[in-house]
Amino acid sequence: MNRSRSRTRTRPRTRSRTGGSRVRALLALAVLAASVAIALTMPVRLGLDLRGGTQIVLETKSTATTEADREATDRTVEVLRGRIDALGVAEPTIVRSGDNRVVVELPGVQDPKQAADVLGRTAQLTVHPVLGPAGETGDAAGETGDGERVLPDESGQSLRLAAAALTGQDVKGADALFDQQNGAGWHVTVDFKDAGSDRWARVTGEAACHPAGDPQRRVAIVLDEKIISSPQVDPSVACGAGISGGSTQITGSFDDAEARELALLIKGGALPVPVETVEQRTIGATLGDEAISAGAWAAVIGTALTALFIIVVYRLMGALATVALLCYGLISYAGLAALGATLTLPGLAGFVLAIGMAVDANVLVFERAREEQAARTRPSTRAALTEGFRSAFSAIADSNITTLIAAALLFFLASGPVKGFGVTLGIGVLASMVSALVITRVLAEFAASRPAVYRRPRITGIAGTGPVRDALLRRNPFLMRRPRRWLAASLVVLVAAGSGVLVRGLNFGIEFTGGRLIEYSTATQVDPDRARDALADAGFPRAVVQSSGDGDLTVRTEELTDAEAATVTETVAGMGGDTEKVRDELIGPSLGEELRRDALIALGLALGAQLLYLAARFRLLFGTAAVSALAHDVIILVGVFAWLGKPIDGVFLAALLTVIGYSVNDSVVLFDRVRELLGRERKTPFDRLTNDAILQTLPRTVNTGMGAVLILASLAVLADDSLTDFALALLIGVAVGTYSSVFTASPLAVELHGRGSRPGRRGGRDGGKGAKSRPDGKRMPESRAERPEAAPAKGS
């Protein structure tokens, strides 16, 4: 009867579990099917740093009559779009950024000079009657009053021009045509609007009243304060009649390129406000192909090494987690394609990095399942897995949300490739949660239900506690006996690393200082010292020259004109032979200052957001300890880069914010366990509880850290120079973050808690002899006398 009743009571739970498993299985199939469909039909758009091309950031400027507000910038975008379409660039992108910035991406354009000239010119087209040569009155070039001006014509002769009779607003369109019949060559046909047609007829009619050869018979067409054509009115035009019909031809010694450019500028219309180029990046197609190849190999090798590691540690469950990781890659790719996101070089690194975070979620679940299995509180592997997923969910959610906070800050505050990194990282984090909590769970529970697995539980990899946990259980070290010593050690490391900022200073990249960076690939390797001396002789004494590999040379200078950049290229080519420009970046000083300010804002907001979230999810004590440890990690990472002389640029900012998100994961997992122990062991001293939490979560920390190190080591070895620094920063961050969660955040939490409750804080420091931890995390008294309720009463 009892056995029968027991079976009857378990049936509802079995149905519930079965129903939940079916729902998860259907959800997993739906997500995978949708991901496959999207991946096959919607390719991911590659950024210019991966496919090559030019990115130009223009900033609109206010004038005395027009303010460069959002509306004016939107009109500027429309005018620029017409010009770009006429350039014939495949898949161009032009978007407004903020109120007065326009970002233009031109794939495949390797020489940005022509494109920048066409895009940046305000194209203020005006038509002026000619009053005569300027030499007769001694006028100099410029304004002379009453709208009159003096400008040189095509031959260099200065002409005195009357006020503008027509503007670009009177122009309907323009086309470059080749006169094959008369052999006159290229000319530009200009069509006027109705009002413009009347004005054009009046101007040409007045000019026709002067004799042939008289300068006043000419009409000057001015573009951006430059006479581009000053033809005489044809002798067939009668005085006062003018050229009617709403159309005219501009003839001259045009070649095809000049005629097309002139027609493009006239047809595109005048920009409502002037624009200034504040940033310009050119990436060679070869460099982009190498970046894709290096990133892909890093992803493949890093994933393979990580998969091998978790299979060795978790056996069957590790193999199933590897399958889920492959599904993660598919889901992430589909997410990028579905959102129309652009995959950039840092974004590719974020994609690879998120693999390590997907591993972290699996490790958390498997370690909790090991605890449940070892505690014998559940009779089967499947039940242990179910409890493992349930117990690990809060830690997984909290740790991933903190990373999403960093990704969101990158998206809203950064620009260019770093912004793409934030998008990719965010998608990767969400995909990792789906792969770990849905796909891994479906596969793991299905495998655990098979009779062959049920009979051989050790092949699952979660039947035992693991060597790390076994060693900790045998020794049971009391790490939090003297928390101030750990805090003193952390302070020493902090001062040693942070002093690099004061001693060496920060090597800000051109993104934060402004200037120009050009990277060359030379036929023969060039010594940086020789190149530096040669550039100094050429007029660039402050140029910073670095060798970035065999045949690669990077030159960083202050802001250069295109002519000065050409001189730098000629100087390098004179030493390196056949030279190819593989990267060219120009950052205006105002933009550099703005990016530097935004970086500090992003860092401050990241720390503040972490504190608010952790205080809301846990307690202010835990939030303060975790954020203090984060500040400790940030200072150490920045200090190490200062000592190494590494650049502090946008890629480093991405790495720094990622370290903040990744580092807090360890603290979140640790404090989540402390919170759990506080809920069931209220009489245990806080320092003992914290110590128990450290020992119970350390296996997860070790295994997750190994997975991240394998991924980042692959990036550091295989990726290009910029991603090498990125991987180095994250490797330092992983090491420092792992240390700080145990030896900075934990002792700081113990000290802060002790200041609020001195007596309870001292009560548990027994040298580690009074209590030991069970595999499931519950404390296990060694003797009956340790239990207050079991101790004999006085006098008994």
C-alpha cells in the first residue's frame, strides 16, 4: 500500500517533467529550424574592416543663416545619398549619427580622396554676370561689396563678378555627355527649373549685348567659390533674348571623369550646411580577408580546444554541451543576419568570446548537478540534472545580465567597430542562454533517461564530484580566516599596476587623441628607427613609427592633409620597395576628445549600473564589494597596458567593458551561493559561510576560466595585431577577475559585514577545525558538541 501510494504521488511530477521537456524540445527545434532558415537565406553583412573599403564621418557645421540641427543633417544625408548613388559604389551605407554627424561607408573604395572630396564639398553652385577683368580696378580676389566678388577663371585671370543671378536651387538636373557627332568631347548639360529658366535667359540675354571677345559677354559658373566655367554666350544669341528652353551646355576641356564629377555635384544639389570630415578609415581588402581568416581559425581552434576540455571534464554531458555550442554558433549567426547587424572585426572577437560565456552556463549547471548527485538527495542522474538547472538558473541569469549591461553601454555610447562588438556580444550572450538552458537541457535529460546511461552513471561526467572539489573537501582551507591580509595583497597589486599610469603614462590611440594612422605592407622589412629618421627629415618629426610584423609598418602622426599623407607614403616606399597602404585612419581632434569623454562616461556608467543591479538583486553590501573589485580590476588592467606601452583605443575600451561584465560573473556566482547559504544556515558566521561559498564555487571558476583561456589564447596567437591586444587585455582581465572575486570581493564583503555586526563576525574564525562542507554545500559538524541545541545543559 505504501509503495503504491508513493508511486501514485510521483505520477503528477513525472507528467509535469515530461510536459516541460516536450515544450523545451519543441522550442529548441523551432529555434534551430528558424536559425537554419535565416542562415541559408539572409547573409550577414560584413563591416568595412572585414571586407575592405572606406568609412567617412562628416560633421555638419552651422552658418550665419542655417543651424546644423537634426533637420539640416537629415537634408544633408539625402543630398549625399544622391551623390553616392551617382558614384556607383556597390552597397553603400549612409546614416545620420546623433544630431550633426553623418556616417558614410563605401565598400571597395580604397582611395578615399576622391570620394571625400565629392562628399565633403558643399556644392554651392551660383551663376554670375561678369563685370570685367579685375586687373582694371586693382581688385584682389574675394568679396568687394554689394554681393560682387573677384575670382580667377580657368586660365588664372581674375574676373570681377556681379552678385549671383542663379543658385543651385534653380537647377533641375545635370548630365555628362560625349559629343560624338561634332567631336567637341565631353560636356555637361544643365536643366533649369521654370523660375531658373527665366533667370538664365535674362542673364545670357544681357551678356549677349556685349561684343564678342568682351569679358562682359561671359557668364561665370561658380562652384564652392571657384569658377569652374566662364563661357562666352554664343554669337547666335540675340541681345536681350538670351538662351531659353530651360537647358544649356557647359563646354570646356573636360575629360570623362571631370565631366561626370561636375554633373554629379550639380545634380546632387547644394548641401544645406557645410560639412567637415572628422573621421576617415580605409581598410585594404587584403587586410580584411586576413582578419576573417584569422578570426575564423581562432573560432574553430578555440572552440575545438574548449570542447575537448569540457568533454574530458564532463564526459557525456560535455559532449552534449559541445553540440549545444555548435547550435549556439548557428543561433548567433542567424541573430546577426535577422537584425541586419554588421559583423566587424571586434564583433568577430565578441562572437568568439561569447563561446566562453556559453561554456560558463553549462559548467554552472553541471557543477550543481554534481553536488546534487554526490549528496544523494536525488535518486537519478536526470533528477540531479533537473535540480542542477533549477539551482544554477539565478546565477546564470544574473551573470549574463551584467554582461548585457556592458554590451548595451557599448551599443549606445560607442561608435564604429566597437559598437558592432557590443551588438555581437549582446546577441552572443542571449544565444548562449538559449543553447545552455534549452538545448543543452533537452539533450542532457534525453540522454540521462536512456537505460544504457542509467546503468552506467559514471559516463555522464556528473556522477562524481571531480578532482578539484575532492581536493578542496579533503583540505577544507579556511581562506577567509584573515580577510585583511587578502585585501592588503590586493592593494599591493593595485598600486604596482596602477603606478604604470603615473610612471609611463597612457598611450592613447588616435581615436582618443586625433591624428592619422597609416599602415603599410612593404616588400622588404623596414627598420622603425630608420623610418622615423627619414620621416623627420621629410618634415614629420613627431611621427610614431612601429613595426607590426614582417613587412608591416605603422605610422601615427598628427592630423595630415592628403598631400602630406602622400609624402609619408613616398618616404616609406623609398625604404621598403613595393609598398601597399593597407589601412588609413583619420580622426579629427574634436572627435578624439569626444570619444575620450564618452569612454570615461561608459566606464562610469558600467560600474554604476553593476552596483545598482547587484544591490537590487542581492544586497548593497554585495553590490559594493563586487563593484569595488571591478574598479580594482579596471585599474590593474589599465596599469598593465600602461607599463607595456599598449595603445588605449576603442578596441581596448571594448575589452575593458567586457572584462567588467566577465569579471563580475565570478562575483555574482559566488554571492549567489552566499545568499543561498544565508537562507538555510542563519546561525553560521558570515566569514565561514563566505568561505564555504568560495570552496563550493571554485570548481566552476577553474573550469570556466580554462574554457575562456583556451578561446582567448587562440585569438592572441592567430588573430592580427589589434585583436592580439584585445585578447591580451581579456586574458589579463580573466586572471585578475578570477583572483579579485575570491581574494578582493569576498574579504571586502566579510569586512563590511563585520563592521555592521562585530560579535557575529568573530564567531566563526576557528581555524577551519570546527566544520567541514558536504559535497552538496551543506555544512557538516564533526561532533555533537558543535550543535548548540545538542550541547548538554550546565550542571547536568
